[in-house]
Amino acid sequence: MKRFPWRAILYALILLYLLIDLRWCKGPLRKKLDERRTTSVEAAQKNGWVAIVNQEPITSQQLDFAVFRHQDQRGKANEELSEKTNKIIRRAVLQTVINDTLVRQYADGEKFRAPESEIAAFIESWNTQFLTEDDREERSAIQGLSQEQREAELARIWSRKRWIEQRIEPAVVVSEEEAREWFEANKEEGSGFREPQRVRARHIFLSTVQADSKEQEARIRNAYLKLTDPEEPADFAALAKEISDDARSKIRGGDLNWFSHDRVPEDFAEPVFKLKPGETSEPFQTTIGWHIVRVEEVKADQPVTFDEVKDEIRAHLANQRRRETFDILMKKLRTVAKIELFPENI
């Protein structure tokens, strides 16, 4: 004889009570939650909080600074954008601040700290972005940090980054076999798996940026006459070393090495890619000056092999997986976190 399912019935009654209390009757539990929410809203209005993450408030001042840093890194200023656009940016940046807060809470909760050698290297790298020590100290002063506080915060930033990486990296490893499968599945799409036509050329260049265009034209045409003299043509490399204004190539006799059509300006590429190996162009003008070009070699476009691109493919797939895994990690952290938002303060 089967036992009467008292436990299942008890659980069902509890769930039914909670549902009735929270949704329909607004009983004691619902009132308690509403009181807590009311208290949170009042505190948020009083203190200018934009969110609470696991009982830790995020203030409007913190969000202001995060938005400033976001815009500064992109060379933008809030006053350049519309009120609507600024509002959208603030909401997006707030989500990043919440993610950063969650990572900090979990990493600090585990007392995780990256190796000291890595922290020291990160601090040294961070310091190199400033031209002078005064610039660095001025930036710290704006943030209200002493050198000791700054280095402690940088240590925490790097440790949190490494905390995330330790949880993500095992899922982003891409094997050579996986990279080859991706290569075979995608190699026919677009032009990404073909080496474009390339030429190796020399040039003589006379700039018109700070010189008279007509005078430079006369000089380049005189050089062309020397190069095409039927009796005693001038050596192209020697003439380039003598008169070219391109400081980087003139020391190599005007050698530009190998380049494809999309690697040079169109007004330069258009006449050059019409030349055959051994041919020399007539003088032509671009937006920056006058040129004479001699094409030494030409390589036709051709498909690339897997070995030539496998490192790039593995890096691409790893970055793709890293983003996906990070999103999954943050969703898990948010699922177990208590996050309250106060849109009216954003």
C-alpha cells in the first residue's frame, strides 16, 4: 500500500500560500517586500543611488565618472550628444558598472589575488600611458587617489581580470582540428581566404604639401626624361636616393616592398596596378605630390593555405568564445544576485 503523499501536498500548499500572498491578496510577505522596496527607493532618492547590487549601492556620482571615462576613451564629450543619446549611454554604462561590481564582489569574496609579478607588470604598463610623472599624479588627484591607493586599486583591477579569465579560459581553447574545420567551412565565402594581387615597386616622390606644384612637376618631368633617355638612362634607384622626398623609401632606392591595391590610396594604386613588371609610369599626381613608379614584380591573387591563416582563425574563434563565455558567466552571477535599479536617478 502506497503512503499518502503528505510531503508533496504540504509543498503544494506552501507554494499556493506564497502565490496568494504575493500576487492576489497582498498578505504579510508581500507587504514586507513592498516595505523593503519602499525603503530602498527612499534611500535611493535621498542618496542619489542608481542601483543596489547585493545590498551595495551604486551612486549617480559613480555612474557619472564611469560615463566620463567611457566617453573620454572614445574621444567624445557629453555636451556633443543629444539628451536622448546620453540617456542611452548612461543606461548601457550602468550595466557595465553592475557587471564590474558583481565581479569585484565575487573575486574579493574569494580573497582572490593575482600573482605579484603580474600585478607589478600591469602597474608598470599602466604607468607608461603617461608622458610624465606629473601627468600621472594629476590623473590620480582627479580621482582622489594617493600613489598607494592607486596601486592598490590597480592590483584589484588586475586580480578581478585574472579571476574572470580563470573561469573563462578553459572554455575558449581552440584546437587546430576545430580551426581547420572552420577554415574548410568558410574558405569559399568572400575574399578573406585569397591573397590579393600584389606588386613590388620603386617610386620617386616629390611632395607638393609645402612646395609649389608647378615647380615640383617640372622637376619630376625632368627626372622622367633622365630615366627614359634612349642613350644613357639614369639608374632608378640612384635617382630616387638623390631627389625623392619619401625619406623612408629613398634610402632603399625608392623600394616600397610588396603591397596590394587596398593598402595604398586609390589615386596612387589606379595607375600603378596597370603596369607590368619592368614598366615605368609617366609622372602622375596624387593629393600629396608627384610620382614616378617602376614595377619590379607582380604576384597574381591566389588562395591562402590553412597553415598561413590558422593562427588568425584560432585567435578569432577564441575571441568569439571568450565573449560568449563571459556573457554566460555574467548571466549566472546576475541570476543569483539581488539587483535593484532606480531608473528615475539615472
